[in-house]
Amino acid sequence: MASDVKIKLKLNQNLWGLIVAYAALGIAEYQGLKCLSKWAWVLSVVMTLSLVVTTFAYTWRYCANKFKKPT
């Protein structure tokens, strides 16, 4: 019995960068690669901060528009 499940995955560049950073971090730790591990940590921190900032900005704008009093 075949399943015809179609999934549309929409990720912005922050999430793609975070996935790559965490994958690199996991590979570096698993393989014991010190140089890749250092770069992956830096990239992970940067991408996590980027994601937090953009999510906060999006939420702030959404709430400002949603709860704005109509004039």
C-alpha cells in the first residue's frame, strides 16, 4: 500500500543556517575534529542569536499590528 503524503517544508535562511551549524557541530564532536568544532560553535551561537532576534522582531511587529486600535 503506497502512501501519497506530500509535505511542503518552508524554512527561512535562519533555520537552514541553524540546521547546518548544528549538523556541523554534531559531526565535529562525533569525529573529534577540533577546528570544525570551534567554527561550528561560533556559527551555532551566531545563528541562534540571529533566529532569536528575528523571531522577537517578527513577534513584536505582529503584536503591534494585531492589537493596534483602529482609527
